[in-house]
Amino acid sequence: MKPYPKYKDSGIEWLGEIPEGWEVKRLKYVCNEYAEYGLNIEAENYQLEGIRFIRTTDIDDYGNLKNEGVYLDPFLAKNYILKDGDLLISRSGTIGRSFLYESDKNEEATYAGYLVKYSPALKKAYPKYLFYFTLSYSFYEWLKTQLIETTIGNVNGQKYANMFLPMPPKGEQIRLSHFLDHKTTKIDELIKKNKKLIELLKEKRQVVILQAVTKGLDPKVKMKDSGIEWIGEIPEGWEARKLKYVADVNPEALTEDTRPEYELKYVDISNVGEEGLINEPETMLFENAPSRARRIIRQNDVIVSTVRTYLKAIAYFPNPDSNLIVSTGFAVLRASDVVLPKFLYYFVRSEFLINAIVSNSVGVSYPAINSSVLVGLSVLLPNYDEQSTIIDFLDKETMKIEQLILKIQSQILKLKEYRQALISNVVTGKVRIS
């Protein structure tokens, strides 16, 4: 791809030069209708069928509509039905997120009040081209200028309407959009394949952990009946013990008379995923901390979520900060002298115990397991030497898998960056599509 033969100054600082033959127009001048706000509907009106109600949270970063959503009674939505080619842009929440409604790809739909609708004039603008512009770097540069000017964290419909756009002739808009459709589809397919590969690697990691902590490393080892139906056979020399005999559960907590100025580092459910800590703890004073910030963490403690257990939020703390505190939504497990802490962590992380926790959880929206039920679940224990050998094996094997996952995640990030750069260069005329 090469640049256009000649360029001219667009007169817009954040846009820079555009090809000769292109124009700069405000969004409202290439629309039949613009800056039309959607419906403000309470959640109690949501239904399982009717007219699809599109909210900002239903749109992903690429402008795709998520499969699952909510619906409204057709009577409530009748004056807000989207037409083919309507462009929605978020004015609050995830500002700038956009969606192009295409009647041949989407079910009948309406839209929420935090989204603003623009209906392109088809003689002047190709809707898909306008949509691609909202995915470009230039669009986000413009957004920055608007957010600096506002103190309420939103960009209203009139600001979007007055936004300048680089506008090639209509035929070229169509050609550029078709080119981007083709290229982004290929990129998206690569991203999808890489994400699938990551899921397969995670499954492999779970299989490796499960095999090691329930069957050991010797495939020829003699097995025996565990005496527990859902556990089945375990290696001879291993034993099954209830968790309460293997670890202290929630051994320490901050009290209500803790000094108000005590500074703590707080870990909530949102900070932890299947991989352990995914976000840094939040530093705060005790007087400002939520009431659930109570459980004290010591060296080699393991935590597992007891609420929303399907999230599989588990973490191991070999060397925590002295003021690290976790939510009461976690159970803190402190290994006793019969188990090595890292082996306990791997066992808790295995599908064996995770499935037991999830199956013993109660509730639909926020399934939770009672601590008295949790401590009654079984842990399988080999002797110390075998625990140590299993830990060394799993450290090495899981590290290999995690390094592969990180490498693929890096590739996905580069693909996403290339996707946005390609869109940006095409819709602003930095490159010419032959």
C-alpha cells in the first residue's frame, strides 16, 4: 500500500493532511438525522423476547453486538426502531464505542439513552465508512480533545454531530469499506484461532495439574480404593483428608477497633482470576476500606473465592506484603504441617477441588459455598517427598504452558494494534488502496 499522489492540509489539527479530492465535513452534514438519543428504560422492563434493546455494554471493542442481550415490549420501543445503516455512538460509560445496525445481519432492535443515533444520508455517505472512522486513531484523538473540555465524563450528541470527518467520494468510501471488511475479517479469524489455542493450553494445564495431584507422577504406581465414591482410586500410600485437617481456614482477621489510619493493601474478587492476581491490590486506609476488607494474609497462604465460585478465583502468596488484606468473599487457607503450601495451592487449583466447590455452591446469580461445607471437602495427600517432587514438576510444566500463553497473548495484542492501525490509515487516506 502506497500513499496518495498528492495531499492537502485538512485544516484540522488532529486530522492532519488528507488526499486531494477528499473533503472535510461535519458528521451532521452527511446525515439525514443526527444526535437522536435512545430510550431510558429501567431494568425491570427487560424481557426475554420482543425488540432487542442495545446498550453500550452489549457492544464490544470492535463494534460487534454480543450474542446475549435484553429485550423490550414492542410498544415501548415503537418510536425508536433502528433502520438499516443507523450508526450508534456511546456518549457515556465506554465513551466512543460504536455500532452499525445492518438489517440483514441483526434482529429488529432499539437502543438505550447512553447511545446516540446518526442516520447517514446515503447520497453523501456510506454508513460502513463512517463506522470504520469511529474505530480509528483519529477518532480517539478527537475524543481526547472533547473529554479535556468536559468535567462530567461524557460527549453529548451535538459534539459528535459537529465532529469533522475526512470524506472521500462516495464510490471510494464503498471501496475502502469493502477492503477493510475483507482485511479485518482475516485478522479477526486469526485472533479467534489464537484465543482458541489459549483455551486449549489452559485445558492442558488443568489436565497436567489434575493428573499430578490426584494420581501422582508414576503411571505404574499401584492404586487403591480411596473409600470415597466420587474420588475413586488413589495411589497406594496416599490418603484423603478433609480440608479442615489439612489447613487452618480464615485464621486471622482485622477487628473493628483497628486504627482508622492503618494503611492496607486490599484484594477483592475482581483482583483475582484463574491465573492468580490479575490486578494490583488497592492501597487504602482502614477507615475508608469496605467492611469486607478483613482477612489477613501471611506467607504461603492460599485464597479461594467462596462467592461467585464459577469465577475460579484462586491465588497463592509466597511473599505477601505485611499489610495485605483480602475480601471476606475469599477463604484463606493456611497449610498445616501435613501439607506443603504450594502442593495445597495446586490441589485447590485442580478441577478436582474446583468442581467440588462449584457443585456445593448455593444460589443462581451469586453462587456461594458455606465455609463449613468447604472445610468438609477432601484433599488427597502423598508424603512430603512426593509432594515436593510434584511441586517441582508442576512448577516447570505450568511455566512452559504459561510462557506459551503469554507469547500468544502478545501476538493477539499485535494483531489488534495492526487492525486499528490499518483502519486508521485507510479511512484517513494515509495509504491508498489500489
